Amino acid sequence: MKKGLLALFFMVLSANLARAQSVDERRMNLIKGFLHDMHETEMDAREIGEKYIWFGQARDTEMSEKHERLKQHLEYLRAGAKDCVNCEECQNCKIIFKETQHKIIPYTDLSEIPHVNFDRAEEEIKDNIYVLAEGQKALQYFYLRDGKIASFYYVEKGGTPFFLMY
């Protein structure tokens, strides 16, 4: 009986670990695809928005405003990509993801890399933050929601970081 319960426990644990890894893998691939399409393609803001960005429960009238804000932000990032090379001061790193140099890490796994402190955020939010890192340096933060990127830009107010969403 004990062996059966122990085997069942390990099967459930293994299934949960495999599921968690596949969720992280899907999320990391989403971020890699976003970085690639933002820097390596001519996709416009509407296409990038539809493919990668979570806009919440926006009404049709609001969507054009959200796409316009995304367009302006992407134009800014794309223009700066030619000038910015891993600038520590720029939390909005304008880099192209390179497997050999960069990695995407769940925020909850960042214990050894200096990073922005989202400790005041709810666990549900922290579990959905991913970080683009180069070596021991966190370059850019992504907040994911419902299988898309809700934000790739944050601000700090009173020492507390907040993600800005479209």
C-alpha cells in the first residue's frame, strides 16, 4: 500500500513538473519570438500586437488607441536598437536575442542575478514575470498574462516598480 501511494505521489509530482516546464518553455519562446519579430522583421505594430500583446478586455474603440501607443513604443525601440548596446542605464534594452549571449529566466529563479525588486507584487504577478538576462545582468522584464505579453516596460514610483500595460 505504501509503495503504491509513494509511486502515485511521484507520478503526480513528475506530471506537475513537466507541465510547469512546458508552460515556462512556451512563455520563453513567446518572448524570443517577440524580440525577433520586433528587431528582425518589418512587422507593424498591429501585427505584433495581435500576435504577442495582451490588451485585456479592450473595446474596439480603445484598440486603435492601444495599437497607436504600441506603434510609438516599437518605433522608439527599433530606432534605438541601432544605437544602444546593452546599456545598463536603459531598462528598455534594445537588443536582439542571441541564444549564446542571452537567456530568458522566470523572475522567481533570479536569486543569483541582481534584479529589480518586485517583492511587493502579488505571487500571481511574480509567477508571470520573465527576465531577459545576459550573464549576471538582468536586461529587460516581461509581464505575461493569458499566454501573451501584457507589458515589457515598467516604471518605478516611490521605489516600487509597476508594469505599464497597453
